[in-house]
Amino acid sequence: MNKLAVTALGGNALLREDEKGTIEEQEKNAAETVENLIFLIKDGYDLVITHGNGPQVGNILLRNDAGAAMYNIAPMPLDICVADSQGGIGYMIERMLRNVLRKHGIEKNIITLVNMVMVDPEDPAFKNPVKGIGKICTKEEADKLAAEKKWVFKPSGKSTGGYRRVVASPLPVDILNKNWIEMLARQGNIVIAAGGGGIPVYLDENGDIRTADAVIDKDMASSLLATQIHADELYILTDVPYIYKDFGKSTQEKLEFLNYRDASDYLANGTFGEGSMAPKIRACLEFIKNGGAKSVITEAKKLEDKRFGSKITMEYEDDRR
């Protein structure tokens, strides 16, 4: 049986910091990224692909605001915006990947899912929303929106000042349709799922599915998905080839091979930045702790090299204790 890998594409898979975000730019970036997945496919891996959506869902929210202000178009809630981004990004990745597979003479089905992910409505994150979304507002605009819509605003942190809406970032607790995702992937299909961390939902007291005003971390959702579909390996593709200790300092050191215990110690000691590498390490450790064989953090273009990236494994049996 082929190994099953979940491959999480970072935000730069479609949109780079120095770009406007035109469809031509995003399609070019997507094609370059998925070209590198060919190396895993040729090695016999079955694949499930996840992806970020930060810039794209941010732009959807800005279009929401512009449409409401200029044309009185009813704005859509956050869950619909996340679903929109899942569909659009998934479509772009699927179309580019189909072209790349054809170029390499590989025949595979690709299925893109708009995917809900369960969260716990009692998650402490709902009492301390920190994830910024949408446009930067003046104090007056923020106060007005907070009163009208019960939104929470915090200082944007940008040099220009202003306030930005913040929402919770709860932990994912269950991936809906996980059994179908695993079945399709094990049959040799490539599945694109849990994009942007998934659409956050929960069950109310009647067992009905309700939406949560939140954003789920893409890497944590990818880790949970990898665990629930019994994947062998988790790949988190980002814009650096390796994990570094003390990144950007004179003591910077490449960490190519890590076991669970050492990676946990580095994380606890604050070696990795919370705004950059720490969430990815945390996602990798969750996957390993729950039975995964190997987690890899690297650049997409490094997948050609068998020695690529930083690898986190259990290594020692007693690490599980």
C-alpha cells in the first residue's frame, strides 16, 4: 500500500508579499508550487493537499465592505467568505495540478472539497480573539461597527495606526467527511481539503450545525486531518527550507533532524517565533504524538532533494510518555 501524506501549502503558494494578487500571479504561483508535488507522486505517495487562505479571504472581506458601502450589497458572514476562498483556491490548485500531471504523463483524479471543521464553542480562544481580519478602521468606524455588529476590534499594530476586527482562532476538534477523504486518497485520488483551516462550525444543544465567527489555523487543521485519516507523513511547505534555532540571530543554527522530545523542548524554551515557526512546530508535534511517522517543514522546491527539509520524528519509544 502506498504511503499517504498530507501536504499543507503555505500562503505563498498562491500569493507573494510583493504582488498585487492578480489571477495571473496566483495561477503562476500555484503552478510553480504544485510542480514540486510531482516528486512525491512519482515516489508513490497518495496525497491530500491543504492550503492557506489568509490573503484571499482578507480580500473577500474587503470586497464585502466595498460592496456594502458603494452599492448597498448585503455583506456575507465570515463562514461564507471562508467557503468562497476554499472553492476559489481549491479550483486554482486543482486546475494547475491537472495541467502539471498531464505534462508529466500522470493520470490521476483530483477532488476539491469545501470542508467544514468542528470546533469547541467553549474553547478559551473565543474569550480572547486575536486573529485580525478585514480592513483597518479608524476608532470611530471601529466603535460604530462594534456597536452594530458586536464585533471586537483591537489596535492594528501597523505604523499607520487604526483598529482591526479580531476573531477567535480555536483548535480544530474534528474534520467533517474525514472518512471520505481517506477513502478517496487511498484509492489513488488527490484530494484538496480543509483549505484555510476549514470552515469553523459547532453543534448546538439540538445537534444542529452552527457557524462560529472564527478562523482555524491551517497547520493545526492539517495536523488533525493527517491524524484522522491515518496519514504516514505530514509536510508543511513554507518559505524557508529548514527549521532554524535562533533564526536571524548570530547564534542561528539549522535543525535538520529532530525527535519529539527535542522539538518539544525547543518549543517550550521559546526558540521558535510565535508569529512564524512555532505554530508549525506545534502542528507537527501533534501529528507525531498521535501516531504519525514523520513531519517535514521545508520549501516546496526542496521536495526534489531526498535530503530536504527539517524532519521531526518520534525516534525513541519513550518520547511518547
